[in-house]
Amino acid sequence: MPTKKNMDNNWRAVHARRKHDIDSKIPTAWRLPSSLTKGDNVLQVPYESNILTPRELRITEARAVDLVQALQTGICTSVEVTTAFCKRAAIAHQLTNCLAVVLFEEALADAAACDEYMRRHGKPKGPLHGLPISVKEHIYLEGTTATSALIAWADDGSPGDALIVKCLRDAGAVFHVKTTNPQCLMSLECDSNLFGRTTNPHNRNLTPGGSSGGEGALIAMRGSPLGIGTDIGGSIRAPSAFSGGYGLKPSVARIPHGGLSGIHGGMENIIGAVGPMANSVDDLKLFCNVVLDANPWDHEPSLIEIPWRSVSMPEKLKIAVMWHDGVVLPHPPVRRALEETVKTLKAHGHTIVNWDPKYHEELFHWANRAYLLDAGREYTDTMDLGSEPPVPSLEWFLSLAGSSCSIEETWKVNSQRDRLRTQWAVQWRELGINALLCPAHASVASAHDECHYWGYTSVFNSLDLSAAVMPVGTYSPEKYKDAPISLQLVTSRLQEERVLEVMSAIDAVVNPKAEVFKSTAPITLSAVEGWKNEGALGAIRTAA
């Protein structure tokens, strides 16, 4: 951990240098005129900019699973796919401030190497051959900084690739950008003194969520087909929900989670998970399948040796619904979305039972205590090293801190967690359910600096359960205009296959927009060349 105080003692100067470094790597030909940088909902700008060709627009609309097939069969080259996503990432950043590190030149060189490998060997490098993937900023990626958006760590480089990055790189992936996260990570927003504020492309007056907020915004803008996020209290699920995407928080021991920059290294009472963020359920499955096929437990001993499994779920599911967590009542649009989803599931023959959130409030307060066992001292000490103030969302988080815990008090905190996990498991077993359905958040995306509750997500970190989110609609009143509405699915611990299979089943009946997207034709020259910008815009509206 760095201990050297920022030498110029001026965090604004550090921010200005970082901003210049990012902006200077966007080619002039990919820069937007000021006339296209106005407005709240900016999802249509890629089609109005004429920066991408019709073929590139079609490529960036495709799911990762379809792109992988196109790349492996030679329908697309990695250079053209990577170029398309670099262009769209550049547009996304100019509109939402979602990028922390720009790697366009490096990515195109790696993409050219993939194409050359295919030419020489007549086969792909691996299951993700030539696919661009984005990475959350604090995850180690060789040759890049990993700062947790802290001024004191602004120049800290990655010592190498995190294991999750290595697994994907070995499978043939290309890394084109790193995305923003908030100061010290502990926020469902995305603001920092180092990178500035990231906004939601559906409505820039709203937060994209956090802490994987840059990923959420980028994927919503189709600037990446697949991204890597992290989640210790909702940091994959909230950005996916707020930005209208799909995200998976696995149980901690399933997916590699070493090689991260962050406060509280070695903390074990509650541990962050690494997981995928994308625009379809199938893309989440692809990510998990590829990573676990690399036998990561051979390199990261904390992982449990569980390869990706083929699971079959009953045709008619039994799903428990948590309408309210007993702490914060979901806002009306979220409640209505949940009611409509339950109505549709019942109409398709699925059994619905109610979940009693009798342990939820205790779990929520337990998580807040677990995050701040040192009363927030490491957060404040590290900010002091950079002579920077806390941003509003972090200031709110630190206000939750009580007194520092002794070793004996920490043991008691962990014993409380274990008791709650056992009680929850008993309740689950007694109901005999396949999954739990509940809000992903109490509301749609919040206005900036107003997201002050994470109980609908943090409890599942406390319990270390498998949890995922999916979009089910959008909200219309003016302040939250165009904000996506999403729901959350939860299964037992280490059941990532099951939570995604249940999500696929629900997605098929409650989210016809996803079905329209899934049914689009494969990428072919004949299919692409006739596309007009208007048609592509219609596609993103049915997919997002």
C-alpha cells in the first residue's frame, strides 16, 4: 500500500492530468461535435454521429456470444470488432465520463495478433478469440494503473494481470478500456476527485450506480460487449440495474477475486466478488464458463474446485417473492414492475410464494458494521495521504462508522454473520424454492448524491449467495425519465448456474425486448450492409 504523500499536494492538478491523459487518447476523428453532447438521454448519439459505419453499429449491437461465433468463423475480424467497440467506447466516454484508462492502440495491436494467429493456424486462439472486454479500474491489468480512484494512489501501476484477467486473456480476449469506479469504491454511485463524476446514459441527471458505475454506463452505450465488475455490497448489481443491463454477483469462492487494488486488503468478514456485466443472460454464462474452464482454483487457493455445470431446472418453478425488505419500501414503479412480473409468472404456471424478510434488517446493519470495523480509519488516512476530501457519497458512507472493533468484538461480529446465514438457510429449505425474486434496489437510478441505501443488495453479500439482476422496463416521470427498472434473482450459495438458468426462464416470459434481441439475425455482410441508422436505433431500444 502506498505511504508517500502526493507531492504536489493538489488533488485538482492530479485530476486535470488524469483527465488530459484519457481525453488525449481519443482520436480526433472519433470526437463529437458540441451539438451532440447535449441532452439527458444520449443513447442515440452513436447513430447520429456518423463515427461508426452501419456494419460497425450492427457489430456493437450484437451479444458477446454471437460475436464470438462470428470471430471464430471468420465472418468478422478482431480488428474490425475491436475498432467498432473502441469507437463506441470513445463516444460513451465523451457523454458519460465512463473511462479510466484508454487502451485503443494496445487493443488494436492485440486484435491484429489474433487475426494473424487465425490466418497462420486456421483456428482461433481460444473461446473468446479477439473479443474486446472492458475491466473495472481497480482490477489489475498489466501496464495500467489501478487506483481505486484515490489521489494518493493515482500513479500506482498493476503488478501484473489479476487472475480473472489472465483467464480471459488466455482465452483470446482483447482489453480495450478500463472503466471508472468511485472514490474508495464503497458507493452505489460513481464519483471521485481523480476521475470526476460518471453519468447514466439513459438520463445524465441520474447516477449509473456504483461501484462498477463506469462498466454500467459503458455497457449501456454498447461500448463493450462484456465487462468485469466487482461487488461487495451491490457494486455489480446496482450499476447493471440502474443502466438497464444484466449482471451477476457470484459467491466469493467461485470466480477469481485476487489482484485488486483497494482498502482493507485481507479483510475476511465480508469479501467482494468479481463477476460479469453484459447485455444478455447468455453473455454472463459465457463469461463464467470460460473462466471456470481455466481451472482457476489451481492458482487461487481460496477458490472451490467447481467447474461450470450443466443444470436442468423444473419446467414450472417455485419462486419466493420479497416484496419489501422490512426496512425501506420499494418505490411505486419498482413495486409495479414486481407485481407485473409475478402476474406473468403465475400466468405461465410458475408457483409464487411470499418471502418473510425477518432477518433482513439485522443483516443490513451487520453489513454496515462489517464494512467499517476500523471506524473508517483506513479510508480517511489514505485520503489524507492525497490531501483530498471525500466526495458526498463517501462522506455519507463514513457517517455510518461507529467505534473501532477489537479482535474480540470482530469475532462476535463474525459469529453473528454465521448465525444469520444458518437461519436464512433454514428458512430457504423450509420453503423449498428454486429462487428468490426481489427488487434490485428500492428505486430506479437515483439523482446524483442521493443513493443512500443498499439493503436490497448488501444482505446477499453478507450471506454470500449467488445473485443476478435483469431489466424489466423503464420509468417515465420527468425527474427519472427513461431510467431502467430492474429486478434481482437470488439462489443458494455457489449456485451461479441455477440463478442464471432461472433468470433465462423469467427473461423469456417477462422481457420480450430481450427476446427480440436474441432473435436478431447473425452478423453477415448481407444482413449488415442494408442496415440504416434508424433501424439500428430501433434495435438498441428493444435490447437495452
